[in-house]
Amino acid sequence: MTKLVKAGGLTKYAPGSLKELISISLPMIITALSGNLMLFLDRIILGHYSLDAMNAIAAAGTAVFTFAFGAFGIASISEVFVGQANGAKKYQDIGAPVWQMIWFSLMTGVLFSIITLFFADNILAQPFHAEGLGYFKILMHTAFLIPLHGALAGFFVGRGKVYLVTTAVVIGNAINLILDIVLVFGIDDWIPSMGAAGAGIATAIGEFIQVIIIFSVFLAPKYKNSFKTWQYKFNKGIFKDCLRIGTPSSISHTLELTAWYVIFIFMGWVSADYVTVLQIGQTVFIFLAFFVDGLQRGVMALCSNAIGEQKYGKIGEVFKKAIQFHLVVSAVFAIFLIFMPNLLIQGFLSDEVMGVTSKIIIKEIEMAFIWVWVYLVLDGLIWIIAGILTAAGDTKFVMLISAAGAWLFAVLPIYIYIVIFKREAHIVWQLTAFYGFMNLIFFYLRYRSGKWKEIKIRST
């Protein structure tokens, strides 16, 4: 007889306590750190290989993730369905939504390959073709692994069982780091130097390994009867519910990342130095956002379970503890971004590149780091609230404000100040912080309204 898994409570700590939040969020923070580290190391390693290659993969990567994280926004909604079912103790309803998002992820694989075969040259801006086109094509052909990872991770995160996801990500990224160094620089007489394309291959292999590990455990016999993890048949009703709740998140991710890609194009119109300031700031932001990403996943897991249990009072406690946790960690980040910026800059630029880089550009990067930190603080507060709203299924609001804000409060002002008036390069990050501040106002007002409590994620 197959041994059933004990289903139920997320942690041993008091509901809504800081310890409960940390116990759920910390493994997800480590997971996000490891995932963001993959992109961070790609750029760091290529920065020592070629500054042009580093700038090219920053633009190419942004273009890829415009597609991949759009799909991820839909597929990862499995976490909300799993969390609410787990909180309501409807354990037999857990497997089906995960499978619907697995099928969705595989469908995106076909779409991404078609886009790559016919439109890659047009999607990636011409100045980035020499170093970035190969990287772009490799990651686009394997981009379906990102939503697939999100769909499978939702099964574990939604139930508060996050350590497997963390382990898989750490293993995948360790392999990515080794392959990055080997494939980018090559080994004399053994492996040729592949530059940016080598970084793309390493990233794809690292992501594939993560998916294989999580999928193999998802199919383990011990989960088959407890959570119906072998309920793989396509279910039109559940599939549509997942799309209904997940698609707004997808659109939000896509439009935000498209906005970032457009900003890269703007900077390219001005000069390569402006691209450097933007991409170094963005790379540091992406890396340090591991904490925001992990904390949001923890908030979503706790709040979706609380909603399933109809215990809305717990959500307010989670909200307060998440803000406290975020502000403390942000203060630590300030040490590096504001008081020790040269330590980070030297990580990106080799001694040779530092020697020929203008002191003005170095100063611009230092100024940019201050505003990157401000934006990081604001963005973290936004995504704590977004985690609560998403757990409730209020994804249309998240989509509307995130997408509209990116274009109205970031892209448009940056075009005016940078492209037209030729202001200093660091101003792009100052305006990004303004965008974060405006978004935070709208998100907080939505949370206070309580309208998200009225939303139902299942149509049946």
C-alpha cells in the first residue's frame, strides 16, 4: 500500500508570526538568490570577457524574459490554487491545476521556438546582434523551462514545503556557474571559447536540471494518492480558471519587461556608456531582488492558505511582519550600494576596463546605485502587497497598475529626460524610483480597500 503524506499545517510556528513568515520565506529567498545569481554571474563573467558581450546579453536577456516571465506569470499561478486548496483541506484538488500549467508550459515551448526561428533578428536590436543573438536564440528555444519550473514549484510552495525547490535551484546554479566559466572562456585544446553563446548554454542546462529534479519528486508515489499528482488529463475548466487568474500577471510581467527593453533601446540611442550605467544598475537590482522575490512567494503561500481557511485576520499580521523583515534587510543592502559602491563596480569591470573607463561614468554608476537602492525598497513594499492581492486572485489590478505605471511613470519620463534633454545617465534610476513610489501608492490603497477579499479563483 502506498504511504500517504500527512497534509495540513504549513509550519510549527504561530499563524501570522515573524517566525512563520521567515520559515516559509527563507528557503524561497535562498531559491531566488540562487536563481538571480545565475543571471548576475552570467553578466559578471562576461564583463571580464568583453564589455560589449556583457551589454549585449543584458539586452538579449531582457528580451527573452519578456516572453519567459510572461508565461511564468500564468504557470506559477498554480501556487495560489494549491495554497487555497491546501488551506481549505481539499487535498484531492491540488494535483489537477499543477498539471494544467504543465501542459500550458509545454505549449509555450512550441510558440517560443516558432518566434525564435522566424523573428529573432527583428526582436533583438541590431547593435546587440554580434554578441547577443546566439545567446538570445539559445535561451528562447529553452524558455519554456521557466514557466514549467514555476508550475511545478507551485505544488511545493503552495503547501509550504519549499526545501526541495531550494535544493534544486542551488544544484542547477552550481552547475551553471561551472559551465559558465568553461564555455565562456574555453579550455585550451579542449573546448573553444564561446563567449555569450556559452553563457546561454550554461543557463539553459542549469534550468533543465532544476526542472528534472522537481518533476521527478512531484511524480513520486507518496504524492499520487494524497494530492492526485498523477491526474495529468487536460481539464478545460481548471485550465481556463488558471488562465483567468494567471493571465493578468502574465500581461503585467510582459509589459513591464517590454518597458525595460525599450529603455535599453533608448540608452543605446544616446551612447554605450549610458547602456553600461543602466545594465550594471539593473544587474545589481535583479540580483538583490532575490529577497523581494522570495519574500513575496512566502507571503503568497501564507496568505493563499489563510484565504482558503477564511482567516483574513492572519493576512494583516503577515503584512506587518513582511514589511519589518524587508526594511531590516534593505538597510543591510544600503551598506554595499550607498557606502561601498566601488566594491560592486570592480566586480563588473576588469582592471583593464576600469583603466579606460571615464571617471565620469564611474561616478554615474555610483549615483545610480543610490537610486537603485531606493527603488529596491519601494519595489519590495509593492510586491509584499502584490503577494497578498495575487493570493486572493486580484491579479487584474496588479496587471493594470504595474503595466500602466511602467510606461507612464518610467518609460515616458526617461524618454523625455534622457533622450530629448540628454540628462545624466543616473537619472534613469532616479526616474525608476519615482515610478516605484507612484505604484506603491496605488497598491496600498487597493490593499486598504479590502475589495480583493471578494474574489473567487474557481468558477465551479
